[in-house]
Amino acid sequence: MSFLMALLKKMLTALAEKFTDTWDAALPWVLFAYHEVPVEILGCSPFDLLFGRSIAGLLALLKSAWLHKTDIGTAKQTCEFTLKTCEKLRSGVESANKIAAQKCTNAKTGYDK
């Protein structure tokens, strides 16, 4: 299990380096990625170990579309859905950051008065 803890520590470190002021807002997405991705040593993901089944995240959708579907249209739709979802998440994070920055400014102005 120390391997998993080291992996989580590396993920959190990378997150904190990239998003110095807002790393805590992205924490749920890091934890989701950590739980979803299979660990080679274990042969399964942490989510599999905890709940006894696989989680159907974006990576699982893409993998299913490319490996199990012969219809190119279905794979294309899955990729488009994944890209749209990622864009929506990115947009949501940007909006939340703008709102948080404005609230901080308002709070500072009120405190300074």
C-alpha cells in the first residue's frame, strides 16, 4: 500500500505545483482519477478493491468504445462526449475560480473598511 500512497502524493504534488492557489478545488477530480486508474502491481483499481466493481468514468467509456465496439460512429460519439465533458469541467473550474476571486476581493474590501 505504500506504493499507492506514494502515487497519491505525487499526484497531489503535481496538482499543487500547477494550481498553486486552487489545488483544493481540483482535489475531487484527482481522487476520482486515483480511484479509477488500475494499478499494474494490483491488477485492478483502488475503486475495484473498495467496492468490488469497476467505476465507469471517462477512461472506461473510451476504453469500451475502442476495444469492444466495432461501430466507428459509436466510438466517435464517445470521444466527442468525453471531449465535451472535459471542456465543461474546464469551463466550470474557470467560472468557479473567477467567482472565488471576486468573493475574496469583496471580503478583503469589507475587512479593510
